Amino acid sequence: MGGQEVLRELRADPSLADLPVVVLTGVDDDASERRALSNGANSYTFKGRNPDVLFDNVASATTYWTRVHRRPAGSENSLAA
């Protein structure tokens, strides 16, 4: 199973659909990036880039996810609903 198929499977599963996904790949072309983003990736970066770019992409995706899923004060800290 390739990365694009894994991404489609994640997005199709309601219990996993909203997990942040940052694609790290050896493929650096616009078509692959557009395909990954259209399949639901939150970010796309290739292995030849500066590692700080990957760190920033992961931080951005996880910060967004945390904001969207922040529980009201006093609620249980568990991710399980």
C-alpha cells in the first residue's frame, strides 16, 4: 500500500479522519503535492528540504489539531470520546 492509499484510508475512517497528516517524501513535484493535499494531507514536504521546514510543518499541523479539539476547562484530558 502506497502513501496516497494510506492517506485515503485514513480520511475514509471516521475515527482517524481528523488526524493531522504531514507527508514527508522523496518526490519533489507539484503534481504529487497537489495529489497529497487533495487526498487530505495537511502539509507536504520533501526529504531534501531544510529539517526546520519539516519541524514547522509538523508544529503547524499539530497546533491546528489541538485548537480544533481543545476540550473545555475541567473536562477529561483523554482523547477518547
